[in-house]
Amino acid sequence: MPVETETLETVQSLTQSGYKWGFETDIEMDLAPKGLNEGIIRLISERKGEPAWLLEWRLKAFAAWQTMREPHWSKAHYPPIDYQDLHYYAAPKRKPGPKSLDEVDPELLKVYEKLGIPLKERAILAGVEGADGSFPNPVAVDAVFDSVSVATTFRKTLEKAGVIFCPISEAVHEVPELVQKYLGSVVPASDNFFAALNSAVFTDGSFVYIPKGVRCPMELSTYFRINARNTGQFERTLIIADDASHVSYLEGCTAPQRDENQLHAAVVELVALDDAQIKYSTVQNWYPGDAEGRGGIYNFVTKRGACRGKRSKISWTQVETGSAITWKYPSCVLQGDDSVGEFYSVAVTNNRQQADTGTKMIHIGRNTSSTIVSKGISAGHSDNTYRGLVRVLPRASGARNFTQCDSLLIGDQCGAHTVPYIESRNATAKVEHEATTSKIADDQLFYCRQRGLSQEDAVGLLVNGFCKDVLKELPMEFAVEAQKLLAVSLEGSVG
Amino acid sequence: MLEIRNLSASVDGAAILNGIDLAVPRGEVHAIMGPNGSGKSTLSYVLSGREDYEVTGGTVLFEGRDLLAMEPEARAAAGLFLAFQYPVELPGVGNANFMRTALNAVRRARGEEELDAVQFLKIARAAVKQLAMPDDMLKRNVNVGFSGGEKKRNEMLQMAILKPKLAILDETDSGLDIDALKIVAEGVNAQRGPDFTALVITHYQRLLDHIVPDRVHVLANGRIVRSGGPELAHELEARGYAGFADAA
């Protein structure tokens, strides 16, 4: 592989043309040269056959990005990122639909197997013709394999309900008016350094539209995966829940072991109109780097939901165990009167991981309420920071917030930090903040071991107990996966 | 079953056990009595493998195996159970989940098949009923918010589910009212039989009215200073420990 990569880079350096076909992993890959400039943005837009307005939007974002500086207010420390040393476009080569799994690239199937995707689902993901039959488990999967959605499943069932669930690159063509109306309406292109970068170069992501009064007939899920070396990942997700609709969206991530740091700067925008509800759940376990902190993903994500409508509700649930650095604040802008924002989070850091994560609850409408439950677990030499903002604006009479921040320390080399910002400009608002810090006590571990549990099982059990309030917010199949993940993430952290 | 030979141990450099010799044959219940600070709890921790308790001499054989060489969880898998004097709270960990995890860990270590939730609940509910406990005992978090008596009863519940070969009861009677004491005693008596061996550690004789021991040993200054039949407990009750401390 190194020889191949070297060859590829040599070829690229010898050619002056803007674009080259390349072979990165064993899967055929469509790879743009390293670096970021207007030409690359035009290339991305052209490759995706985008309308002019979107290219303009990208270029504006790029112009804004060039005037911005990388933020360094979080507690995370990392060497400078060379944004010109990344590939900004990589897409698996499209082939005509295979007739059976035998015709599907075996490397791709291996990836699905590692992700634990059931065989039949794999066939659909790989685009096997006629495989889109009935499923025992109603989970629709839109697989984002290196930036481009390889296939989309369950389209028919969802279409029947009027739900649109497709790659955002397709939505741009199929429902341009919706995309144009809402893209960047929650996270503006110039919102922050990483959001601007994403807006300029995003390659794909998921688009969801739930029409008025529709309860989405299944959980929607996307598997993100980073597979190409040195490929920045810039997913863009947009979910719109129209009046009185309801949707639950699951996002799960895995990544193979890497030597070099990988930048990931996704943007997720949620829009909930009157009486609509969006539940967005994430289990994130990207490669965190080795025990010394080498390698691992940089996860600089902007996630924000707008409760635009009256009595609308947006709920974020996240279990963050991976990444070398996590910089992530899923937020709710509570514009509609009586709207509700929720944030349930478990963030685990081990070894040299750094997590700076939390939420923002912006109360604008009357009688808006928000709940924040954050559980931070630090082990090894890691640092775990909760950073949260609760802001009540003058009009938000009767606003309520309850915040619970708990930190659990494992060992004595790690750090836990809680940084709550509370700004209330309305005298009728009620804001509560509770915080605790605890350790897994030796007598708890001994008690468990005396009953027959290994040290690691004991830690897993105690950590899962600590996180229970958050885990119970996850959809069932995710909760089980998350529990296993917590135990695996903390392996070797005690003793 | 259990053979302790010349066992010495220290905590933070201070010698607490000073050469204990004790043999408990299979199927017998032995009581260890002694004044505060005589080393009763230290003995139970050393036998169950708690860190910070340094064995400075002697051997312990459990069914012929070198107990002191085993990790705490391996001792549990081998059939050793410690009913704690102060049962530990495990916030967020459901009692049923905890006991099933423990039982399955022990079964796995013994090469037995693990139990699924339904199989486990059958066993657990039967044990709850046998110990006359409220049904919600299984749903509550391990010892969290339990009264002193409830915690001790929860230890008996775990013992009933794990069915150990050797149970060490470390002052299980402390802080119990007479009704709770009877329930704990019933928990132990229900297990009694040729395959159940117990070491009942207590300061007072009253528990031994309900769990009648085969042998009574008096521990003072880290040594067994006297052994006898159940009548020895009554003698202690009448005369106190004063004379024994001197004998050591």
C-alpha cells in the first residue's frame, strides 16, 4: 500500500491537470488531488452536476472561510492542520448495478461485514438489483461510504409515506426548492471556521423531509465511514420535519485504524416546524488514536437544530467514545413558543483522547424548555470537558432549563472539566444547573470482583450504570451497541 | 474444605493477623467471634482477596487449591462468597442485572452455560420469595438507598442466587433488628447441607441462636485463642472477651 500511495502521489505531482483517477484502497476510488482552492470547489460541484446557485453558495462559503481563523478556545491541543495537504474529494467509482452479491466488490462487502450490517441489507447497500424486498428490521440505511452514498434502501416504503430520505446530492436535483430554502438556514455558511469549510467542500450526506402530519414509519440511519487516506470528511445532513411530523434518525460511525490524523468536519442541520419532533441519536466510535495518542480522527462537527414551530421538539442523544479530538456542541435554537430542546450525552475519553463537547440551548420563544444531561467519563491520560451554553433572550418568558453534568474519573491521570455558561435576560426564566464528579471506588470494584466479575466487566457495569439516564434515551438497538462500546472503550483503563 | 495454616497479614504495615490456624470441613458452619480490632474483618478480606491486605506468611487451601494465589473473581468462581459487613452501593446498576452478570461470569469461569434473562429471573424470583423480600428488590439499584437491614438481606439474596460452596459472613448481623436477623439466619440455614460450608464472623452471640454453628473459634489479637462447640458462644456472652485478649 505505501508503494501504491507513493506512486499515486508521484503521478499527481507530475501532472498539472486538476483531476486524476486514482486507486487509494483496494476499492476503486475517484480521488481529487490534495489542496483547497476555487478550482477544487468547482470540480466538486461539477462532479456532482450541481446547479449554479449551489456552486455560488459554496464559493461564498469558501471566501468567508479564507477570512476566518481556526478556533482555539476549546481545551483540545493538536498540531496545526495543513488544509492544503488534504484531499477534498473521494468517491467510489459508480458501476452499473450488480446482479447479485457475487458481482459486488468483495472489499466493499468486507467493510459492511465489519460494520455488522446483515447480509440482506448488504445486498441492498451494494445496490444489488431486486434486493430491495421486505425486511425483518425496519431500519432504513443510507450508507455514506467515503463521502458518496453508495446506495439507499427502503426508498419505496418511505416514498409511500411521503418521506424523502436520500443523499443530499440527489435531493439537490430532486427537491431543489427544499434544499435551497433550508440549506444553511440553521448553520449559516459563515457560522464558524469548520462550518464554512464544510459548506465550501461538502461532498455528500443525508437529506430527510417528513411531510406534514407524517410519523416516519421507520428509524432512519446512516453509517458513516472514513476509508480513504488523508481524505477530509465533510458530510452535510439536513433534516426537515414539517408540521406535526415525527422522525427518529440514527447515526453511527466506525473507522479503520489509521496512522495519520484525519479531519472530519460535518454539519448537521435540523428544522422542526409546528408540533414536529426530531430525535437525533449518534453513536460515534471513530479511531481514537493509539495509546500514545498517535493517529485518530479530529472530529470538529457543527450540529444544530432549529425548533422553528410552536410546540416543536428536538432531542439530541449522543454516545461519543471515539476520535482523538472531539469538538462538538449539538444545539437547539428554541424559536417557537412552547418548543422543547433536549441534549443527552455520554462522552468517554481514554488514553490521550480529548473531548470538548456539550450543547447550546438558545431560548427565544415563550415557555420554551430545555433539558441537558451530560455524562463525561475520563480514563487514562485523557481530558474531558463539558462546555454548555444556556441563553434566555428577553422575549422568552417562562423559559426553563435543567442541566445535569456528571463526571466520572477512572484513575488519577485524567481530567474532567465542566464549563457552563448561563445567560438569562428574562426575569421569569428558571435555570438550574447541577454538577457532580465521582470516581469508580476501589470498594465498588472489589465488591463486583468478589461476585465473580472481572475488573473490566466491573468497570463496564459501573460505567453503564453511570450513563443509564442517557442510554435509556437511545433507540433499543443502539442502546445495546452503545453499552458494548462503552465497555470496549475503557478496556485496560483500570489496574 | 478450607485449611488456614499460620496465616499472617498486615494492613499499611501494621500486623493484624498473627498466625491463624483454622480448618473448616465441608458442610460445617463455623463461627468466629472476637472483640473489635481482633482481625475478624481482615481475615474475611484476606480470604476473599482484597488489595491492600498484604499476606505476610502462611497458606490457605480451598478444596486443596492455593486460595491466596487466585484473583478475587477466580475465588468467586471457585465458590467463595463474602457477605460484606458494609455492602457497597452501585449507582445505576440494577440488582437483577448485577446478579445475572455475576452469576453468568461465575458460570462461564466454570465452563457452564450462561443463563438468559428469562432463566435467570426464574431463579431470582424464587430466591426473593424464599427470603420473603419485596418483588421490587430485583429492580432497584444495587444497595442504593437501601436501609441497613435491606442491604444485609440483599447479600443473602445474592448468596442464594450464587449458591457458593463457602460463604464468609462478615458481621452480617451488625445493625440488624431481630426480624431482619431471623431472615438472614433463615437465608443461611436454607443453604445448609453437605455442600455448603460457612464461616460466620460475629461480635455477638445472638446470631448464633439462629444459626447454630458446629464449631466456635475465638479470635483475639490476630490469633485463634480458643475453639469449642456452640456452648462456647454462650460462655463468651456471659463472661465477655476480656480474658481472651490476655490469653493471646
